[in-house]
Amino acid sequence: PVVYQGQELGLTNTRFRSASELRHGVSLRLYNEYCEKHGEVEALRRVVHSTPDNARTPMPWGPGPKGNFTGAEPWLRLPDGVDYLNASAQMQDKHSVWSHYHRLIVLRTENEGLVYGDFRPVFSKNDKVFCYFRMGEKERWYIEMNITGKQVARPGHILPTMVLEASNYDASAEMLRPYEANVYRCL
């Protein structure tokens, strides 16, 4: 897995309010071309979804107008929600996105089967879930993910020998909830 700047905080794309906030040359050129054909409002709407500037905003380390990133004026404005979507706040909150990422990284680091184990997909004809086993020399893992925004039936049974080690919900349920992802250690 790769964590790119801000994903570990749950940051979303920045909502640029005008073309003057953009810095990427190609995005500005496209904006100008779209302006001629569609007007300023539509041009900005089209460009902001694809500009790489979304991923280039300063990383918010703490709350405040500059996110404890710099004392100077940042080259791009900070993402929305910087008062709670910042590293400092999330590292102190055991239910934050950062804490969830941290638990998953620790789990993966401490268990070779999750890194080097054989990958064995199951229920591959079900387009609502993504499920697989990771089989290591000394350990076996079962991972299940609901890849939809709706509750779906669990495609298989969770056996008493499967111990929930990580989840993006507090506990597993009979049905898989929207975007639920669970990691089970198989005993």
C-alpha cells in the first residue's frame, strides 16, 4: 500500500474558489481554453477536478490558517477542515483516520503473511465485495471488503477460528456495511 500526502488524515481535494488559486501550468492553460467555450464558472468546475494542485496543497500539521506548515504565505491554500483534519489533532484521536492507518501499518509490519503471503482471492464473481486470503508460512489471514456504498450480504461465513484484528467499523456485523473492510487472523 502507498499512502500519499494527506490520505492518512482523510484529506479531500481542495475546493479552489477561483483560477487565481491554481498554480499548475497545464490546468491554467485548460482553464483559459474552457473559458472561451464555456465561461468562467464551467471552466473552473471542469479544471478543479483534474488539476494536480489538489494533491500539492500544504500538509496541515496543526490547526490555524497556515496549518503549522509555514510562517509564510503557502503557495496554495490549505485544504478545507484544517482545524480538525491535521496531523496533531488526529494523532491524539484514537478514532481518527490517521489512527486507523497507523494500526493497519503496525499490523502489516508485524505480520509477514500480510506482506509476503500468497494471495488467494475468493468470491471473485461477486462484484460488490473484494475478499481474499493471505497465506504465509506460519499464518493465514482473511480480508473482506464491501466496495459499495450500500449494505451487502457477507459472501461467506466468519468462523469461530477467525479473529477480527482490524476494521473500519467498531466490530463486524452480520451484513457488510457500506465500504466496510475487515482483517481476520485465521487460527
